[in-house]
Amino acid sequence: REEEEADRIISLPGQPKVTFQQFSGYVTVNHVAGRSLFYWLTEAVSNPLSKPLVIWLNGGPGCSSVAYGASEEIGPFKINKTSSGLYMNKLSWNLDANLLFLETPAGVGFSYSNTSSDLYDTGDRRTARDSLAFLVHWMNRFPRYKHREIYITGESYAGHYVPQLAREILSYNANSKHPLNLKGIMVGNAVTDNYYDNLGTVTYWWSHAMISDKTFHQLVNTCDFHRAKNSDECETLYSYAMDKEFGNIDQYNIYAPPCN
Amino acid sequence: CTEKYAEKYYNRPDVQKALHANTTKIPYKWTACSETLNRNWNDSEASILPVYRQLMAAGIRIWVFSGDVDSVVPVTATRYSLAQLKLKVKIPWYPWYVKKQVGGWTEVYEGLTFATVRGAGHEVPLFKPRVALELFRAFLRDKPLSKS
């Protein structure tokens, strides 16, 4: 009870008055290395006890911070232009669920490790393991969520994090007397398969008239899309496509100018 | 450029205090993305499709969506990848609607629902918040997206 109360957010600077509860703080996921993950829970606007728990992860890798999902997509608040305060997101997903934002792995956002080398050798495996450890320990701090329906959601490189955490939970449940009630996962613009993602990406660029026929054929004929790391020739082609043929656009939203 | 607002807001001491964050005085500023982690990512699965198969076998609900004006992980990338699962179609391809506007297209397979979101970039709820909320609600209810 005390740990939960210690994590209660009274109010954030410049925050409008709200009726829902929110909590944030740290959960240690590895005592030896001293890794702790930071979370922010914004409970549902109404009947939080009957609403599911939805975990949201962003991508990167290295970008699953509260800057994205929490602050500009599904969270209840958005940050104003001068960063002096917050305003309400009227279409926040906490209209329908309790939202748990997790900054993972250690090294992202406020999540940290006391072992500085951790920042140089973290990957999918440690991220999934630490995120599971977080969830199990977090449930002890918030026991009212122990049997709640859980959904894991996210976007981009969280196309890895979300299914991998779900797989960790399935393994945990197989050997636990207190299984986690995982019901589903939902991912958006998700990194899924190196080869088919890469092939589909250059096809999209070509079919949306963002690159020339010549560049498209060179990319398809030069790059080995199976490889995680491109050859120099391939890298040169990608750079030419993005720098010379895309032109002055926001790649994340192709009909908009880039953020200067 | 809303990411810049976050870079300022979450580095304010009063905000960190209210969030019980940075209690150990992390020796670097809070940033939206960790360049160090990103450049030194140690291991990455080449394909998540085998994980999808495991999750489906365990009865976990899987929804995949795609904002169709993103060029970083675009809709064709997701479609090529999901096609490798060779799933049986339950409800064939149709446009789904939000407030009498086409929200995107969708197809329901055995074990997985795929939906595009028309006009949304990489961060779908940022660009199409109402459509994204309807998508989320349908996911929670596990109901096909509305046809009108």
C-alpha cells in the first residue's frame, strides 16, 4: 500500500484538474546490475476497477519513452507548445482502459541501469525479460490488477517488443501459480520481418511515386533484404533515395513537411 | 515537432519530482530516444512471424494496423510480412467506417485482424485520434470494424 501511495501523482506541473488516478515510479528488474524501469499509469476515466490494463510500448529501438504514446498519441494529456503545461487529449484511450506506459529497456527515458555497459549490449532478449520482470513485480505493488485482463499494444519497433513480451508471459504463465491474464496484443506500423518489411518498404516508395523507376530497380537488384545490415552499395542507394528523391518531406507522414 | 515539447517538459525538475522520476540523478538528460541504445542494439529477431504463430496457438488475440501515409514501416511492408502467415480469411477485405467516413480497409483472418488507417502516419493515434480510438475499442471488444 505504501509503495503504491508513494507512486501516486498528486498533479503534474501545468496539468488540468482530472478525476482519474495516476501513479508513476520505478520497479527494479535486475538487482545485480541495478536496472530499474520507469512506468506511468493513468487509470481509466470511469470505473477503473472494471476496465482492462493496457500496456503501451513505443519503438526505436531505444525510443520507448513517454514522449510518444503517452504524450502525443493515446495518453490523457498533451504537452503545450511552450512546455509550460498540459492540455487534455479528448480522445485518450483511458476513456476505455487503464493505460500503463513503460519506458523500456533500461537506458530509455527515465529508466536506468547502474551498470553503464548495459547501454551497449541490450537487445530484444533482455528487453523482453526485463519487461516481464517489471510486470510481475509491478503487480505486487498494484495487486488490484493481478487478475485483470491485460492487453499489450504499441507501434514501430514495438512490433518486436509487444509479441516478445507476450511470449515471455506465456512462458511465465506455464510455470506460475498466479498466471497473468493476457488476452491480446495490437501493433501498428510494426517492424515484423526483415526481408518482407524491406521489400514492402521500397515497393511502397515506388508505388507512391516517391522514388524513380531506376532507383527502385537498383534497390531491388542490389540490396539483400534478408540481411539486418545493408552492404555499402545498398546503403548508398538508400541514402540517394531518401536524400535526393524523397525530397523535403516527413518520412513518417509523407504528405507533410519535415519537422525542421 | 511535438517531440520537442517533451524534451523540454520532462527535463524540468518540478515535472521529474511530480513523476517521482530521475530519483538517482541519471548522468544524462532525459531524451525521447536513446541514441546509445539505438546504435548499439545487441540482438534483434529477423522475423516476428514465428512468435505470432506461437501466440495464435495459445489463443492470444492479435490485431495489426497500419497508417497508410507512413513510409518508414509502410502498409505494403506489413502486408508482405503478414502474407507469409498464409492465414485463412474469415471476413474478406472491406472498407471500415467511422462517422460515415472511410477509416481504412480491413480483413479478418483466422487468428489475426489487419486494418489500415487512411491518412495516418507512423504514429496513428497522433494523426487520426478518433479513428484510432474506434480501432482500439473494436480490438478490446474483439468485434470486426464497422462496415458503415
